[in-house]
Amino acid sequence: MIFSFINSCAPRRRAIVAATLLAVVGCTRSGDVAGTGRAAAPTSTPGAAAGAADVIGALKLVRQEYANAVVPAGGAVADATEYAETELFAEQAESKFAALAAANGAADPTRSAAIRDGIARTRAAVARQAPPAELASEATGTVALVQDLLAGAVLEEIRGAVVATVRADEAIAAEEIAGEYRVAITTGPARSIFARQNGGLVAIPPVPGAVYLGVLLRERRTKRLLPAARITATLERDGRGTDVALAELWGDFHQYGANVTLPDDGPLTITVRASPPAYARHGDMLTHFVSPVTVTLAARVQQGSLRFDAHPVQPVDADYAIGDDVLQARTEAGTLYDAGPYRVGLIVEGPEPIWLWRDGAPVLSPVAADATNHVEVALLDRETEQLVPDAAVTLTFLSGSRTVGTATLHPLLSIFSHYGATLALPAGVTRVRVHVDPPTLGAVDRPRLEPAADVEVPLPPVRGAHA
């Protein structure tokens, strides 16, 4: 079936998306979880929901890290650092659920016992180095039991990510899958675009008669945004084309866009070319998104607007839920601190290698002989609760009021986008000052994430130090 979409005249699609938004924020039929026919648990209180989120986040981290920690057949550790982290996260899942149950947030005793047993089996699978597929099945089943405590509601911690994804899907006029990438186009009347110049955002007035052309570059499997790419769109008719460079922009959702002038009514071919994200990587992303992607879409200009015949947006893979990356970031950080327009979470763990992005390819940055820790910052937009890309994050290490060292973090792709570096943590550090320079990306519709920000936080315990 072919669907014809036009972004500028879509009241019916907006009504559909409004209904979808109601669904994702937890409106379900009485006695039914999200229309599945399964009996709902009692409605959770905010405290119980937050406790359930902690347990879910820890179990999903176990599942994610364990896949890289143990060989596929089980019985042997492939990565000692990752394995130590799975032990820690499994222990945290158990302790977090014990706290939830003690606060009477685990519903009836039968349900509580099933969750407790599932977590115990997950910890046992880690301890005996079970095959990752077995561990994933156990953890996934237990996550489903904990999610039942929420009675179909979306976790408050990921609500912003869910809403942003729904809005992005609604705005898409055409999407194509190309290997690991989703390449989608959104279009409509000309929009206000703000470019980053001299430390601020400067408005770029559109040319009269222009329309907005935006591209969403996302992971095929998860719909997670892919930052720091160079994207051009070629508008072509009758062998004559115009190349348009699209700026990376922050808004209700991440996109690349520009206001463009269209030719007269008639057929039009739009070819989108995107480089891979110019981001450093952890090992789990080393072989992913390292090649450019090109997608060609047939369109037509009709009464000054773009129309497309395209397939609808495809769902994420079954083993991923929208917002998993944000939930995992928040779980790893533990505590988030407000800093201007941002929320900041600081994570300290054992040393590990990273791969820097140089000359269009990942290059190993091995662990130095004197390295003691890998330090990470999770950075979120306070307004939308989405992970913020393309910022510059620096740390100042303090012993009391005395500065004992500094570090500049690399933007990193992994199970969640963050900023990190492996370094020798100075002795005696008690607090860390996090400085955030605003992201290099621009903004659409209105200025966003404009100022720099600072926050001073206590040095968190080293994750996995006891393992």
C-alpha cells in the first residue's frame, strides 16, 4: 500500500498523533494494561513508579552489558570490565527492588515474589556465566513483571523521549530504511532557524516563498537520533540539481534542516547524503554507523509544497523500547543535577578504552598505564528530557576548595549518548565542577540551549569498585 503525505495540511494525522500521545502517557482502559487484555496492577504512586523505574533501568543495563561480557556459548568471560558491571547492576536491581517492596510499592505478595525470584535467577545466571541469550530472556521476563506495576503508564523518567519520538514520527512525510540508518524527510512552511555564532544563536530569515526541508537521521533499530553528521540534500529535475547543506538543529526533536526554494510544480527527486556521526565510540558502537548513507526519494511539488509517496514509519525492534537510552543514562548516573538549561549526571567507573573519530574513522585510544578511571557525564535538556548531543563538557577536580586537575570529555556513542574520557583521576578528589559549553548545533522555531552552565557535584563512588 502507498501512503501519500503532505506535512503542511495534516489535521487528520495530528488527530491520530494526539491519540497516540494519550496512549503513550499512560491512558488505558480500566482493568486492562494497554489494551492487552491482561489485568492491570493497582495504579502506582509517584514514589513507587520511580522505584520501579530504578529496577527496570538496572535490569536493562544487566541485559545490555552482559551481551558484551560473556561469550555467546556461556562459561567464559569475554570482557572483564563489562562482566563486573553486570554483577553490579544485577546487585543493584535486587537492592532497588527490596527497597521498593519495603515501601509497599510492589503490589500483591504473589507479584512481588515473582519479581524477586526473577531478579534472583538473573543474578544466578550472571554468577554462572550463562549464555547471553539465556540471561536476556530471564531479565526481559522480569522487566515485564516490574512494568506491570506501572499499570500501563509511561515512566516519568522517559516521558520526554517518548513524546519527542512520537512528534518526530508524526512530522515525517517520507522515511526510508538504508542499512543501519533511518533517513526521513519532514517539510512544511518556512520555519525560524537559529545558527550558532559567536557563542549565541542568531536568527537566519528565510527567503520569501521558501519552504522548510528537514532530515531526521536515526538508528534503524531504535529510532535514536544520530548527531554530528554532515547532510546535504540534492533537489533534482530534468538532470539539473541544486545542493542544499542542512544544518544540525535542536527543537522538539533533533533534526537537520534548511529553508529552501522549490522549483515550479512537477516531479522532483531528492537525494539525501549523510556522513557517519563524527563521534567517539565505546566498543559496542565500534562497527556501527561508520559508513555514509545515501537515500533517494521521489517527490512532487504541488502548489508550492512537497508531496511524497512513501512507506510509513517502521517500528523499533522488539527488544528495544523508546526511551531505554534515557532510562539507562539516568540509572547509571543515579543523581541528576540542574545546571542552567541542562540536567547533569556524573558517572565514575573502571578504566576502559574508547575509539576517537579521526579522519572519518574510529581510532583506538588505549587505556594509559597510569589511568585509574573512566569518567562520564550524561547531559539532558531540562525542557524536553532528551539527551543533548554536540556540547563541550569539561571537568575540574577539587580537593576541598583546591583544584587538583581538569579533563575535557569526548562526545561518545554507546547504549546512550554521553560524554567521557579515560584518565588518571587525581588523588584526594572530593567534588567535581562540570562545565557545559552549549552544543554546536543550531535551533529551530526558537532559541534553545543557548547559555553555558556550571554545576559542582560530589564525586560519586566508583561504579564496580567492589567487584
